[in-house]
Amino acid sequence: MKMVFSYILTPIFFLFFGLTLGIFQPVQVIARNLFGPAAHDKTVGALNFCLTKCLLILGTKISFKNFKPLPIDEPVIIISNHQSMWDISPIIWKLRKKRTKYIAKASLAKYIPSISYNLKYGGSVAIDRNDPAGSVKKIK
């Protein structure tokens, strides 16, 4: 029975997921260009909140085990070997107070509404996995 529901709910999930990405693209552009980086960060937080809520359509349960609050006023390096693209939004939402920056594969920085814009203008780094030396330079 769960399989039947998942087949029915998956197109609805993708509709809401895609609409969320499409809606937040212009919101991010306006926030960043008119109100600056802090406003852009707020829209990215809202984006990831909405993307995380989209997962609830599928019946996904989201929890963080052994999460310890991070200090706000000092730098922290977080390394996450996430399991799929679906756990990225909850992680970003959980860490939103840290004003996190990301290292992402270069293909994500092109042609994906909201996500590509945030990677390009949010202070993150998009690296080419086939160019390790160039990637290290970008990260530095």
C-alpha cells in the first residue's frame, strides 16, 4: 500500500518542489540586489524551510540525532557526506544561523533555479571534480 501512495504522491512532491525553486529564484534576486547579503541569507533559509516541508508530502520524517548547538560567533567546518539530494535542504535549514557556505560540484551552479543562484551569489564554491588542483585553489 505504501508503494501505491508513493507513486501517487511523487508527482505532487515534484510539482511543489519545482514550484518552490521557481518562486524563490526571483525572490533571491530581489532580496540580494535590493537589500543585500543578509536579506539573501534570509530568503535562502526560507527556501530550504519550504523545500524541507515539501518532503513531508512523501511522508518523510526528518530528525537530527546527537546534534549539538554550534557557536554562532566563531568559525566551524562542517563536513557532511549526505546520502542523497533530499537531505541537503534539512541540513541547510538546521544550520541557517551559521550563515553557512558550501562546496558543491560545478554542475549544480548552472541551470537549477534558486540553487544555482545561491551557489553563485551566496559565497559558496562550485568545483570541478575532474580538476583537483583547480578545486583546491578555488576553496582557498
